[in-house]
Amino acid sequence: MANSFLQSLNRLNPYILVVGDRLLCTFLSNSLQKRGYTTCLARSGQEALKIIQHSYIDLVIVDAELPDTRGHVLCSELRGHADIPIILLHTPSDLDHIVLGLAAGADENILMPFQFSQVESCIERLLGNRVSQSAGKHEGAPISKPAATPASVSLCTDRAK
């Protein structure tokens, strides 16, 4: 009984997995946390797949350029594990990969540099009203901080499957 109560409390605060380099992860994580989201961070495609396999994630934001894979390839692999919304971030030189990302199952593509309001708007659209209703209520909730690659997998362990 207590376990299901705790799980329902966790569901009020959407968990967003951010996959990218340290600078991108830090920027997005800080911005998302200020708006009441909880973040998990991954620095590679393999790390993102481990998190998806062991945690409940509501949405994924993926950089198109990762050290071990391309964003559209990771998107396709994520689709094999879960049916969750995915936002791909591209540079203007990656325009051809937008089509590949959509074909791989990305729900949204955003060109970098971007305004955070673009990302936030996509998140609200993809997650629906639950986000806009709960985000203000959970401001200041305990949230993760950027960590070194191996430790960031543990950022989502409180929501293990």
C-alpha cells in the first residue's frame, strides 16, 4: 500500500532523461528543475539505454551528436524499449538528420541554438496537461545534479521498474 502511494507521488513530477554533453545536460537540467521537472542525465547512448531499461522515464531529450552514436540511431533503439516521447536537438549542419530522426520515431526536432521556451513548449505538448498542472506545485523538489558518466545512471534509481 505504501509503495503504491509513493509511486503515485513520483508520477506527479515528470522525469525527463537528458542525453548529451556536460554543457547541454547541465543547461537543460537546471532549466527543467526550475520548472518543477526531475531530470536524469546520460552522456552517451549506451548510458541512456541503461537508464531506460531500469527506470520510469516520461520523456527523453537527445542531442543528435553523441560520443558513441547518432541521435536518430539512439531514438530508434529507445523505441525498441519504450513508447515515450523523444525530442531530438540538432545543429543547422544536421538538417538531413531531422528526416532520419522523424523516421526513427522522434516526436519533435529542435534546432540549436534554441530558446528554452521552445523545449518547454514541446514538453508540455508531448506530456499534456499533467505537466502544466504539476510543474508549479513541485518547485524545489529534490532533484538530481549533473554527475560523472557512471554515477548518472543512479540518478533515476528511486523510480526503478
